[in-house]
Amino acid sequence: MLTELLPERVRKIPELMAVIQAEEPEAQAAYTATVDFLAQLNVDTATWGLALWEFAYGIPTQMARTLAERRSILKAKMRGAATTTIEQLRRIVNAYTNHDRCTVTEYPREYMVEVSYELSNYKKELVEACRASLREALPAHLGLIQTTRTPVEAAPLYIGGTLVPYHQTTNLPPYLPEYAPMQANVNGALCSIVTIKLPPMEVN
């Protein structure tokens, strides 16, 4: 690292290069430690420093959780420190889902708030942590309804057929063949399958 910072003429001095090469491991270690320390100052890049962030915001440190889950909980806590509004609730949920597809519905007469959002991968721990963050941000007199949904992925539909030789030869009829439509569910997707009935054809 240090050698690359020197001009070409200096690299030709063997005594100086020997000193630099002896000091380079310590300089590299100091540089790596500095970069790692600076990474702890940002929640999105912090690793061992997440425990300090959690302590500052009163969140129990649970090492069993992944770094991504701990960052989501921490960011939700940080965003929930402001005045509770619909936009504030959406920001809390977005910290867990990492997207902006959350809807918040108010029911003033019932003193209820419904929060609905989408999760690509359903995790019970993540949903419970999100509920706890929302409950903490909401006033005590308001009830909470939390609704989660998982997107339905499109599944491919494969249709195959087989040609079987027949010993007689016939011509195709001038009329249209019979169609027998039917509905089918393939992995939750509604499809329409058509069965075509043709008379036997001949192969010479």
C-alpha cells in the first residue's frame, strides 16, 4: 500500500524501500481498523457496532438474529421516535420490508388503525418485531390490526403431446373440431385448458 504511493524515483532506493516494507503491515492494519471503525457509524454498514446502537435506543441485543433483521428493527425504532402519523407508520413498516408498498387505514370511530404490507419471505420473527415497533409508536388508546401478504409467483404451465402412427389414412373433416374447455388451478393460478378432439389421421 505504501509502496504504491511513492514516486518511481524513490522506489529505486533500496534502504528506503526496506524500511517502508517493514512498516507496511502495521500501516495496513491501521488503515483496515480505521475503515472498519467508520463503518460502525452508519446503521446500514455497522456490524459489531450494532450492539452500541441498540443500547443507545433501548433495544435488547439478540445475536441469534441476522444483521439485516437487527438493522431493520433498529431503523424502525429510530423512525418511530417522531410524532405518530400515517406517514410515520409507513416509514416504520418500510424499514422492515425494504420497499414502499405499505397501506395504513384509520378507523376513528372504532379507535383502530390497520396496517397492511407485503413480505417477499414471510418470517414470524420479523412480523412480530414490526408489530412491536408499531405498537410502541401508536398511542395506547388505539388498537392495531396488522395484515401481511405474500406475493403469488407465476408458475409455468407445461403442456405435452404424443403423435401415434395409425395404419389408415383419412382426410381432415371440413367442419371444425370439438373443443372441451375446462378450468384448472396450477399453483394457485387460474388457467384455462382446452382439449381438442380430432378424428384419426393416417400416416403413409
